[in-house]
Amino acid sequence: MATEASRHSPSPKQPSLPWRIGSALVMGFVGGTSRLFMFGANSTEVHGLDAFLETLDRRKAPERRERGLITVSNHTCVIDDPLIWAVLPFSYQINPNNHRWGLAAHDICFTNKFFSAFFNLGQTLPTYRLAHSPLGGLFQPTMTEAVRLLSHPPFTTPYTSAASAPAVNRSLSSPDITDPFSSPDHTYTYSTNGIDTFPAPSAYDTRQYSWIHVFPEGRVHQHPLKTMRYFKWGIARLILEPDVCPDIIPMWIEGNDQIMHESRQWPRFIPRMNKRCGISFGDNVGGDGNTIFNDLRRKWRELVEKDRIKEGRVFAMGVLSDGLKYGKEAVALREECTRQVRGAVLAVRRKRGLPDEDPKAGLVETWREEGGKREGKMEDGSWVKEV
């Protein structure tokens, strides 16, 4: 966690102008295309958007933000993001400072220079999937970056400047990328594996208390009864660890599974049209109110203080000791926090008139019955896709 001294020391204000323009172009093009598709080629019903836009309006000036924002939802198809943000007016699409950050698969979206540039400008963070790499999981460097994006820079042991970092691999087949238009002393990077190099957006003042969207199921889940899988614990880190409790807005997605259903035949790569879709925004369940999440954060801070006394030092924001990673109390807090987040998404689902799901659907033990099968049609009639 950042100390008071580091919190108020100077930090770079924003990325270079060409980088900001490139990001606005990518976000605007993808957002505009998604909006045309969702409202032109399909029928999309939106609930709760006005209140959500009011939340974004309050966050428009980065220097006036008081906390981060987390949106969390079910995951119904491989292109949920960006399709769900088609509901935002175009003026919101072209403002990267007030748009979402997401987590994207390192082995799919960051395989070469072109993809890496596109997805970095599109505000996604390279994330290893544990099923595909031993570098994945709760405590990978990208999770540290995500926690910092939801906090206030600068941080203790911050970043590596390009001036002192290892040379960036210039090969087009390498995912390494930095902001080429910033001076080396003001280009901040991090690595996901100790070898690669990516921009560190949380180093900039204009990225303080950012907005992150999460699909905690960790994979696409298409069930005839519109139920969800269990949620993974990464969402708990994003709620418990930032310096201030983020606003937390649950969402519910319907109909996108028909646009890209996992049972679709050739041509599989083409999204289907003439579908009925729905995107619903729930009420804010985080922030500074008297919520279960603030109670859980209070317990987390108590654990952090005990750990500080035991370890004799303070760890940097987003960096945890083994006790805070694997200790029984820390694990129990993450479990409860994740359960509460899933309950908040279920509450939005319930408002859409869907019946309560079987309580066993939220348990990891239930999904272990799938055995080693990770994708395709499951025994319960659902379709699953790793993303």
C-alpha cells in the first residue's frame, strides 16, 4: 500500500498526445462500430443507463475523482466486450480517461506488435490464464497493475522508466510495446513475466481511480436458464486492496449469446444479426456507504496491519506477502467478498424477471463435476468457452 509520502510525490500527468489520440481513435472506432451493430443490426434494450451515465459524468475530471469504479457482469459471448459498451453515447466512447479498462488473454490478444498496440490503445491489460500458463492466477503482475488503476498514484516501488528498463524487443513478433512518443524518463512500464514490456497506465495522474470492468466467471457461459458459473477471486482483490473502496456497479447481459453462440456453424467468425439483446445496470453497491464491502475492507486493513507488524515492513500497493496471499483469514475474506459480488449481479438478474438459480451454481465444487472438459457443450446443457 502506498505511503503518505509516496502518495503525494510528483507523478507524470498523462501519456503523450499521440498515444492519447491513438487510444481515442481505437476506442471510438470500436465503440461506434459496436453501437451501429447493436442498435442497427440487432434490437437492444437498456435499463439503468441514465444513472450509470451520471456516475461517469461525476468522474469526468480525473483530478476530482475520489475512488475507482468497478463494473461486473455475467459473460455470455466472446465479444461481450466491446458490445456491451455500445450503449454509451459516442462522446463517452472517445474519452479514454473516463472509459473502462479490461483484462484480456495474453496468449490471444498480445501475441505480436500489432495486436499488442491495438489492445493497449484499447485499454486492456495482458492477463495470463492459469489453465494455459503457470504465470496466471490471482497474484500475477497484471493484477497489481489493476489494483493500482483503482487507486491514487504514485506508489512505493512504482515502475521502471524506459531509461533504465531492459531494451524493448523490436521484433514484430514480440508483444513488447511502450509509448514511443514520450521521453525515456517519462515512459513507465511493467512486465507480466520478467521479460516482456508493457505501458503502466496507473503511473499517470489522469488514470487515477480508473474504471475497470470484470467478467468474474473467467469464461463464456451460455446456459438455457441464463444462470452463471462460480466467480473467481480476482474480483475480491480489486475491491479489498485499493486505497479507497471503489464504486461497484453490477450488470446483467442478455441475448449476446445468440450473437455468438458457441454452437454456431460456419462461418463461426461472423456475429449473427436480428437478435434481441438486453443490458441492465444495477445500483452502486460500493463506495463510501455502509455496505458489506466496506465491512470486508475494514477486516482486510486489520489483516494488513497485523502483517505489517509481523513482516516489519509495508508492501507496495498491489503487492502482498505470503500471509496475505495464502493465509486462512485472507482467503476467507476473498471468498466472502466474491460471494457478495456474485449476489449483487444476481440481484440485477432477478430484476429482469428471471427465477432464482440453484444456490449450488455459485459453488466451485459444482463445476468440478465437469471434470477435465473445459470447453464445448456440458452435461447440464450449457456451452462454455475459454476467453
